[in-house]
Amino acid sequence: MADYAEMKSRFDGLKAEGLKLNMMRGKPETKQVALSIPMLSLITQREDMVRNGVDAANYGELAGMPEARRFFADILGCREEQVFVGGNASLTLMYDTVAKAFTHGLLHSSSPWAKQEGLKFLCPVPGYDRHFRITESFGFELISVPMDEIGPDMDMVEELIKDPKVKGMWNVPKYSNPAGIIYSEETVRRIASMKPAAEDFLLMWDNAYCVHEFDGDYVEMPDILSLCEKYGNADMVFEFASTSKVTFPGAGISCFACSEANMAYMKKLLGVQMISADKMNQLRHVLFLKDKENTIAHMKKHAVIMKPKFDMVCDMLDREIAPEGIATWTRPKGGYFVCVRTKPGLAKRTVELCKEAGVAVTPAGATHPYGIDPDDSVIRIAPSFPPIDELEKAMEVFCVCLKLAAAEKNV
């Protein structure tokens, strides 16, 4: 165990440096964003704005430019007619999907969710705080489902969905946020073949990191839409993706994909609130990224920037924390996070100490519903945004703070 006096001295020294470092959220750094700057010069004349008779600069095409729909269909492995292309944020589409279920109901709802009581939503943990906050904001009871190395505990899920008040489930199936888990084929099959008691069960499939390898070859995932269709659940799933961490996080394009029946229903509702998203931006992205193969090649350029950061984080944890036996951590090959699991009772104190020393880390508990981690043990590290020299200093602070927290508790 680390010596308290030694760790306190190191902590005080780091605090005195007046650091202002941030590894709180999974944002691409400047070098990654710069990779997509050439996209901005791809539309320079009026004739560039018209593709196959569709004018990107004018009204119309509620579901998006046909080329953009084909692009996402290629990425996700589904059909073009199953894709709706939106603006820069898939989170907006996720929120809107839940909101539509509340105000109008889903395709198979007997009544809008707002007219039903005691509704529940399944939340694999550790998971994505913004997912949980969406369903929390609509008054759902959030039920935690533990994750292991192949995905959520499906025995538990299959038991919970026998309750008709359980209306849906969040998922990040590839390089999950924050643990970096890839759902196994068996897990995906069990999810696709579920038979929930709720007639309008909503499977939220956030495929945020579908092309985001930084170590090794591209990993193909099963097409959840065709699998659900195979098992008689075509209308159960909505899949989401975006280019937020492919091109410009604040100026990308996003999509949802669903059954053709769901698409027809959703277009009726969405046609009241919008005419279309930014088709000029959709066209720029298609001209730049072109297709799945070219997008994967583009992501290899991101990998050159990302991999050294993740290697450095894991190497430092190996060197500084492993000998202490006070935490374990993931070693992802894609995605945007490293998930650290401390011994119980150390996460909040570690994050507090980091903040005191000038390093912003995702709040402890953010990986669980209501911001409450019952074991106070999960910390999400986001290595992507800081330049590697700043990240190394931030990790030095993190390791000292974790060891100091453990020494304070005599763990």
C-alpha cells in the first residue's frame, strides 16, 4: 500500500503547479478535427449543390439526402429506406424518439407513454450518463443491469422484460461507453430475439463507435435491424449513429435506422416539426467520406493520434496502480474511454482530489442511473482531448490521487 505521507507530499507538489487539465469528456482533439478540414471546400459552386436532381440548398427530403441515407446504410449494414438522416447530434434523435413515444406513442403503443404509469427503463452499467438522463427526465424508473465482458446480463434482462412496465433498454453495442465492451454475437442474438411483455418495448441501439477502432482491424458487428426482423421484432429497435467523432463533433451528421413501418410512422410525426436537416452538410459529408471503406481508412488517421494516448494511460496505470492492487481497468481497442474500477469507496474521493489538483475527471457515479454508483468504484477516463504531454501530466495526478485516496482509507 502507498505510504500516506509520501502520497500527500506528491499531491501537494502537483497541486502547487496550478494545473488546469481536462480529461472529462470524450472529445476529439484539435489534430483529429483538422483531418476533416478539406471537407469544407468541397461545395464551392451552385452546381455542386444539386445531386441526382435533389437540391441540397433548398427545401425537401425530410429523411435526408438519398446519398446520405445510402452512406449510413452502408456503415450500419441496413437498407437505405430504413435510414433517417438528421443534424449533428444523434443524442437529439434519441431524445426525440423517447419524446415521441411519450406524446404520441410508438407504432404498437396502445396509448402514449405519458398516459401510462410506473414506467421503467433498463440501463446497462457502467453506461452513458446522457442516455440515463434522457429517460430520467421523462420520469422513468431506471433499472441497472450489470455488464460483463460480452455485454449486459441477459439472464437478468430476460427476467425483467416480463414486466409490461419495462418499456425499453439502452445499448452501446460496440466499444461501449465507458468500458469499451463489444457485445458478443450471442448477446446480440439474445437481445434481438427478446419477447418483452410491453407491446411497445423500445430497444435503443446507440452504435456511436461503429467505425472507431484505434488498435487493430475493423470489427464487423451483426446488423441489429435484420436480426430483429428475423426473430419477429422488426419494429422493436431504433439504431443511432453519427459522424461526431469522425469529422466535426459540433458539425457532423447523424441518423436513426428502423423498420420501414416505423419509418413511415415517424416521418408522419417528424414532418410536423421539420422540413429537413442541413442537407448541405449531409452532401459535404458524403462527398468527403464517400462510403464505409473510405470512412474506415479515414478513421485509421484518427487511430494514429488516439492509440499512443490510450497506450500511455494503460502503461501508467500498469506502472503506478497495478502494484498497489487498488484498481483494475479496461484495455479497449476502440471507442473513447478507459474504465477504471477502484476498490469500493475510492472513486468519489479520487475525483475530488483530482479536481483539487487542477484535473477535471468525469464525476464519479456518472456511469450509473441517477449518478449513484452503489460501490463508489467506477471512474471514466477520457484520454482523447488533451495533447499527449498534458494527458501524461493529468494521469500522473490521477494516479497520485487514487493512491492518496486509498492511503486515507488504509485500503
